[in-house]
Amino acid sequence: MYKKWIKLIPDLTDNPEQIELLVCPNCMERKVDYLYIVRGKDRMGYLQIWCNSCLTGIYVSRAKAPEKAKVIDFKQKDEIMKIIPKYKFVNE
């Protein structure tokens, strides 16, 4: 299942404003969401992708956020917790 989630990343990075087109590999709903958590202006950090329907997803470390992507700074921990739901990480 992890590999299916990974396959969403190119579509996400190429067209982050069209996230509503992505289909969850787990439940097949179009409820995929994401957030890049970055440090400063270099936009490097990590990516979390999840489904708001079945609450599964993945965490990708060492990712650079594209220009149009949703980002938040590492330091905004309270805001991050409001945006990202508690979801089950897919490991395999």
C-alpha cells in the first residue's frame, strides 16, 4: 500500500492546486490532502499526505515543497496539529 501512496507524489508536486483529483489508494475516495512542514525560506522539510475519508496516509522525510504547495513552518506546531488529523501511517 505504501508504494501506491508514493505514486501520488509526482501528481501532487506537479499540480498541488489540483489535490481534489487525487484518489486515495486505500478507500478510493477523492479526499486526499497534504501539508509540507518546512523550515524557513528554503522550503525543505517533510511531507504528510493523508485521506480525510479513511484516515490513512504516509509521511515522507526530506522533501522540498513546490512553489504552489501548502506549507507551514516547523515552528507552528499548534497550527500543524489543527490541520493534520490523526491518521494511520501506512508502512508497507
